[in-house]
Amino acid sequence: MRIDIEELKNKIKPKLRPIIWRDEDNTLILLDQRKLPFEEVYVELRDPVSTADAIRQMIVRGAPAIGITAAYGMVLAIAHGNTSTLDEALKELARAREVLNAARPTAQNLFWATERMYNRARNAVNNGEARNVKELVEILRREAKAIFDEEFNAELMMGVYGLEKISDGDTILTQCNAGGLATGTGIGTATAPVRVAHALGIRVSVIAPETRPWLQGARLTVYELMADGIPVTLITDTAVGYVMYKGMVNSVMVGADRILRDGHVYNKIGTFKEAVIAHELGIPFYAIAPSSTFDLKSRVEDVRIEERDPDEVRKIRGVPIAPEGVPVFNPVFDVTPPKYVTALITEKGIIYPPFDKNIPKVLGIA
Ligand code: MRU
């Protein structure tokens, strides 16, 4: 099917705006995702420390959205008159990068975005493009906006490439929220092919596991798909195997927090289970992510899987569900080995095994 991207942009008009930048007073405005779907509350941020806190506390979450937020967090480091020389500004940016990078350990987009922003600033200072701090702020604002725009366009392309994997009437199993809230754009990664299919009149529906402990599936994926009129059914995490066994799932489409050169996919806890069951039952498993999620340098042993507060498991939205003080293990991501991954869908194309050969080839990076 030939798809006109400009026409598609008109058809997919995201309603959600989880990340807003206000130029007039250099303020980052985030939709507080902890409160969804019950309240739509925005928080305003004016410095990198509170931006890092917002990432840590999951006011904003999802790998690409964390990256975009961190990019704006870098702008905030020098946007409020706290530095007068370019030398000081670069030092401030190096500090901000450290603070932001420490917010969460697994999503590659965070490190990618702060690195890109820092390098842009350093180059602009070294080549004389920025003659003062005001000009540097402007350059960084444009860079953060470029990161957002590139993400939006990448998601459209992932949607177009992913369409190849969707037939009329298909049901897609996902995990967590890899939708427009998780990327900041309103489109999403795992949801991009679904949104493109829906916009083109192809019938497609989604099964969303609730995704304990933060319930991103129940609270966020369901909320955003319902808002766009895309059929979605909520299941418990424990029903994943049964719905696949029952033949209710045509393919699994998930996002990713990091993808390694050999095809290991890091994503929300529970993804690995979906991949193994899909493999066993002959259901294709796709991880969908932009190139900013790929980490071609690290090996599995280098990547830290975030472990969060035990109370996230002992309680559900503040209500205790287990005896007080019970020991808890709360890893919030897992890693799916390449043998369970049918293909990776990126903005540059679909990548098939062998991944170590094909990832650098398709992404065009060594
Ligand atoms: O802990 P979260 O909510 O930040 O985890 C999010 C996920 O695991 C997503 O699937 C991933 O970041 C991809 S988002 C397009």
C-alpha cells in the first residue's frame, strides 16, 4: 500500500500533549501521568533538578518521552539567567547532564538526549555559533524541539513500516504503555502501526495487560486508545498466556527502553514472558523503537535494570494489598533475548535477524 506521509499527518492528529514547552518564559510543562486517567493535571518545571525528579517520580515516563524531557531539562540549566559566560554555561550543562542521567537507569533515550544536547552546546561554543549565553539558550531550545519533531516523524515512519505486519481484523497484544504518552508525541511506538492502520480504515484492536505495579496498561494505554476510538480490551497480567493460547492474538507489539547490537530488547517487566509464550505458540513478536533507543556499545552485563520502591508492590495506588514489611523484589524492566524477537521495527525500516549484522546496516551506524 502506498502511503502519503503528509496525508497521514492530517489523519493522525494526536489529542494528547504530555510535554509542552513554553517559549515566553522558558518553562517545561508536563502532564502528570501518575494521576491519569482520573485527573489531567500539568506541572511546570524551570530547572534540571526538578526535571530529573519528575522523571524519577514518573510524572513523565516512557523512553522517548524521558529523552525529550531531559533535552528540555538541559535547556532549563542555562535558561534562567544563572550563568553569564559561555564557559560557565558549559559547566552548568555538564552538571545538568549528570543530574538528569541519574534519574532512571534503563532507558537509553535519556542518555542519548543529554549527550546530544551537550555536544550541540559544546560545538556551538567552539565554532563561534553561540556568541553569548542568550544565543546558546536559543540554539538548545531549537535542538530540543528538533528532538521532539524527529521523534514525531520517526513514529509515523514506524507506523508505516509496521503496517506491513498488520492484516485487517488483527488483534495486537502489547505491554505497558508504549503509546503517545510514553513518547510525548501522542502517537507512540508500539501503538504507531495500530494508529496508522486505524487511520487508514484497517480494522485493528489491542489487548492491553494492566502492567503491575504502575498499571501503565490499565491507566494509560487503555485511556489513550479509547480517546482515539481504537478498540482495546484490558486484561490482567496473568491472563497473557491464556489469551495467546486461545488464539486471540495475531501478533505482539511492544516498545523498548533499550535495544543492544545483538538484538536484546529491554522493556517493561512482563515483556519477556510475552515473547517466550509468543515464540512457543508461533505468534510473531515485534519490538518497535526509534534509533535513539539503540545502544550499540553496551553488553547485557552493562545494562542496569531499574528496581523501584517495594511499596509499589505492597500497595496498589496507596492501598496495602500484602502484609506490611513483606520482602519485595521489584525490577521494573526485563530483557528479551534475540531468539524470541521476530523483528525490530524502526523509523529506518524493519530489522530481521541476524541482528548484530542487520542493526548497524539498517540504522546506518557502525
Ligand atoms: O517505567 P516506564 O513507564 O517508563 O516504562 C515504559 C516502557 O517500558 C515502555 O514500553 C518503553 O519505554 C517504550 S515507550 C515508547
